[in-house]
Amino acid sequence: DAGVTQSPTHLIKTRGQQVTLRCSPKSGHDTVSWYQQALGQGPQFIFQYYEEEERQRGNFPDRFSGHQFPNYSSELNVNALLLGDSALYLCASSSTLRTGGNSPLHFGNGTRLTVT
Amino acid sequence: QKEVEQDPGPLSVPEGAIVSLNCTYSNSAFQYFMWYRQYSRKGPELLMYTYSSGNKEDGRFTAQVDKSSKYISLFIRDSQPSDSATYLCAMTSNAGGTSYGKLTFGQGTILTVHP
């Protein structure tokens, strides 16, 4: 049973560029959440997708956008990259339809983004 | 002031010691409390989750929640070198619907258990 998978594992981009990160949720999960974890900090909630719609959003600018596909996989897009966007980006999946939302998050191992 | 405060440590203990990890929070709406373990270069792994106040035990791990004091703890008994990791507390206000996805995390405590 595959867990949450993220790609790529590492990425180096230049300031001002755009980046797309990908996530496949754990089998049986239908909800995907994205988090940003800066070095030495806890993860910060970016947004959550369920039924292909953004359901909740944290305190992140519009440069951060996402998408969820019919197979429940998800993408995180970041435009106009800043040096401060360098972080570990974590995807987490859970089950909403089956559990009514009482489903703990399962995290992937993240994509480490470096902006130079 | 951050909603969730966690002492970043680092904490270094000998093998076999009892470890106590703590978080305080300011948002009284938080009802669901979790502890995650994160090894280097890995994603967080769920260890324990509890609802409201009380204790929960799972093997060597015990989670305690005191909502009146806005204080949660994780105890690790008979600590092992394999317990060396960053421990993150997390919490959310309402697990209904999809809100379980919006967790607020502490900064994380770095724990090293030496043989």
C-alpha cells in the first residue's frame, strides 16, 4: 500500500521563476493538504483540496496556487519565486468522504525547494 | 505571539531515560491534539492523537492534554536511540468536514537519545 508520494524530491530554481510540485495521496484518501516547512520550523498550512476545490487556505499570498485532479492527486504551483520560498514542501492526505473528516493526516517526505 | 509554542531544545538524554515534551497554545478553540515524529529528510509521522482533555497511552508513549491550562505533553518511557528525531505538536479546532487538514504546528523539539 503506497503512502503519500511527492515529486520531485529536490528542486533548485532562480528567483522570479515558477515551480510546480506534485503529490499522489495515500490509497483510499480523497483530500490533499499542502504545508511549507522552513528550516528549523514546524510546517505551516498553505491550503487544502477536496472534490477538486480549494476548501481552506492559510496565510499565503496568491502566488501560491493549487489544483486537484479527478484521481485525487494534486499540484502546488508557486509563481514569481522569492528567496524566502526556499523550504520543504509537504503534502498530506486524509479521507473526508469515508470518515467525515475525522482522519489524521499522512505526510509525504516532501520536496525540498531551493531558490537562488 | 505564536498560537502554539514549543521549546525547540535541543534535548539530549541517555538511553532508557523518560522524556517529556511539551507545548502550550493560546487558541481555546483547539480540540484535537496530535504529536508527530519527523526523522531527518523525512515527512512527519503521526504518533498520537487525542481529543479534548485527558491521557492516552500507546506502548512507550503517553499523551496528555490539559485544556484548562492550554498545555499538552508527550512522555516517552525507556527512550531508545531510534527515538532520536524532531517531535512536533499539532492541533486543530474542528475535525468535522475537511477541517482536519488545517493543523497548527509547534516549532518542533529536537531530541537525541545517546547510547
